Amino acid sequence: MNRIVYTIIMLWAAILDNSSVYCQKIQMSDPINIRNATDYTLIGNFEKDIFLYLESDSKYKIYSYDTKLNKKSCKTINIDYKNITTVRIFTHKNSFSLLYFFHKSGKTNIHIKKFNALGEETVDFQIGRLNGYHDIKDQQIVLSKNKTNILIYCIINDNQLEIINYNLINQKQNWCKKVSPKGFNYYKDFEDILINNSEEVFIVCNNNNTKRKIKDHTFTIYKIDRGTEINAHIIPFNNYLSTDLSIKFDEKNKQLVMGGLYSTKNTATKGIFYSQIKLNLPTTIHTTELSESLMRSLTGNKKKKIQGIHNFFVFEMILRNDGGALLVAEQRHVFESSGFVSENEIQKPQADYLYENALVASIHPSGKVYWEKVLFKSQSSENDNALYSSFFVFKTNSSLRFLYNDNITWGTTIFEYAISNNGAIKRNVVTHQKTSTGILPQFTSSLQLSNHEMIALSERDKNLRILKITFNK
């Protein structure tokens, strides 16, 4: 058989953990041996075909699959330059692109190779050339929401960045320049960098975010465009510390939106903060303290007095059309030991991972929290970089589905929390598994294809499969 199709009609009498069990369709491709692979990425779907990128031994391949996950083709990518480093694949409406760089004659050359909806190479062009040898990481690349503009930045020194701002549709640089905003220190204060659909760039800095300087804690946002002037917008957050945050540009309402978690006197998170930022107007940060009962639910802490919650990180902030947002945070623990483990002939420290409960908060445009919910889970693993932990957020107009592996074992049960707009939660079983034939979806790298389909990757014994889950309409 060219594929394995599981149509799972789950009507069993035993209901796990009081969870609902219902019908799903699970499809899985035949395996690809990845014993020599150094990287692989789900690309997405075009013209109903699904594409996968695989890199091994300086060879770069694109696999295509039909809607039933039968393999259709495997094409080798031809790149004219030697010793390249691939950084990211990103998609457009009817095409996708591979960004890579290479060093030559004291320069770092950054290129994009484009592919059409059939996975055929169409053009390879240079988007920038920087002095010196730079090692560009994925986090140094930012796309605008409409994927028209791409930003790539390199660190020149503590106080200076070099930024390439490029239009992918016109295949022309918007601008490229070195910037040194007043008071800027990358290693000390840098928090994030964004680019919007209008090619404007925003550098976000988190200043004095320490217990000793808590009274002077501020955020600084530098706006950079084609001109020479760099405007700084300072937002006071005195007597609060941010433990983690997310910031996005809201294209519909033409503003920056920032949401996150805060503490006060110690490192424990005490509450949620939220702000809508228009750079020509004064900005207020709204705070909401977590209730004691919510903190106990999140942590299981039964002590008489609870100071806050620890090790929570913002997973995602989902913007709403009305200017509000949904903030999702997750508790994560990493325990490293003095031992080492070998991975692809590279020695890495041994580490245990524990990913636990999630906090979901719906926030009104005014900054008031509508509702807060706890998604209970506990995922433990070792030496896998938490590849199978955390969850995937599947989005529809009426609800959000949080899919996750209940246990990081081949016999896992895949669950989902379905959350409606009013905060009502239902926990469902997506599929049960047998240890001998089970799969472990890598949910954090999954892709949503439509309002009822998603795809994920699963690796077992150096074999890689694509998994497609189709929900009932």
C-alpha cells in the first residue's frame, strides 16, 4: 500500500478522564528514511498537494504528496553556490521560498530561491550582501503579516544593528542600513523586532527589568523607516517586572499590541499585563492579578500562602479583530545534568523536560480580562529538546483547539481542548495509540491546512511520516 489510512471510529464504552470521544479521520504517509538528514520542515499545501523539505549531506530535496498522502515526487534543489546554510522556508499564496546564505570574499551573501505551486524552481535572487561573515539564525528573520516584506538583522556590536528591509513581491530592497538608536544596547535590553505591511520596523527594548531597578522599569520602542530619524516611544512600567511577553503589530487597528506576564517583588508571576500602543499617543499598561484559586489550579500548590506561579512562558498571543487578544502561557521546566548524550555525532548535555499546564486568558481591548482558563496536562521527556511536548493551536471562527500528546511515549493518547469564544471548554480524545505501531506528532511545527484539516510530522526509528488529521465539519 502507498499509504496507511486510519479511520478511527471511537465508540468505546470506557471514557478516559471523563473526556469525550468522537470520530476523526487520521491519514499517514509511507515513511522516509532520514538517518542522514540534518533538517526537515513541513512546507504546506499548494494545488491540493502537500510539500515537505528534507536536507541531508549537502543535498536539498522537496517531496510532494497528494491529498491521500501518496508520494508524488521527489525533486532535488539545484543551488549554484557552495557551502550554503539554509535558514528558513516560508510560503506565499501560490508559491514558497527558501532563504539561504553563503560566505564569499569577506561578504555574507543572502539569497532566496522561489518555487511555484508545483514545487518547481522559478528564480534565485540576492536580497542582501553584508560586510563580514555573519551566521544568520532563524530568529533574525521577520516577515510582515501579509508576507510581502522581510526583515533580516545582524548584530554589529552592542549598540548597532544592520537591517535589510526587502519587498518579496517586487524583488527589491526597501532599504538597508546600520542603525544605532540612542540608548540602545542589544545584549542588555533587546526584546523583539517587527516589520509591518507598510515596511515600518519596530525595535522593542525592555529597560531596567531587574529587581534592583524595578522603579525605573520601562519599555522603549524605536520606529525605523526609510528616513534618517529614529523615533523612540517610552512606556513606563514602574514597580513591575515582565517575566515574559509577546508583541505584535495589529494591521486592522494600525497599532502595536503587547501582552505578557508580570511579577513584583520576586521572580514569581503574579498577573497578566496588556497594552495597545499608538506611537503618537501616551500608552497605558493594564494589569490583572491572577486569583489565588487560579494559581493553585495552575500549579497544584496546596500551601497556605501562594506567592505566584513559576516557569510560565508566553506560548502565543492571538489578536482579535476588536483590538483584544487571547494570551496563552505554558509552564516549562528544563533540568540539565552533567552528563552528555550524542546526537548526530554532536555531544549535547543530558536534559529532562517537563511541560505542564497552560493558562489561556481572553483580554478585552480595554485591557480587562474577560475570562481565564487552565488547560491541565503533564508531558515529560528526556534528551529530545521537547520536540513532542507542548501543543498546537488549531483556529476556527467559533473555537480554538489545543492538540497535544498526553504522554511522550509511542502509546500516547492524543487529546484536544476545544475552547469556544465564551471560554467554555471541552476535552476530547483525538486518537488512542498502540505502543507497537504508535506515532508521536511534533505538534509545535504542525500546519493548519483549512478549518477542518491539519498536518504534522512524526519521527520514529529514523523514519519520518506526515500525519493528517481531518476533523468533522
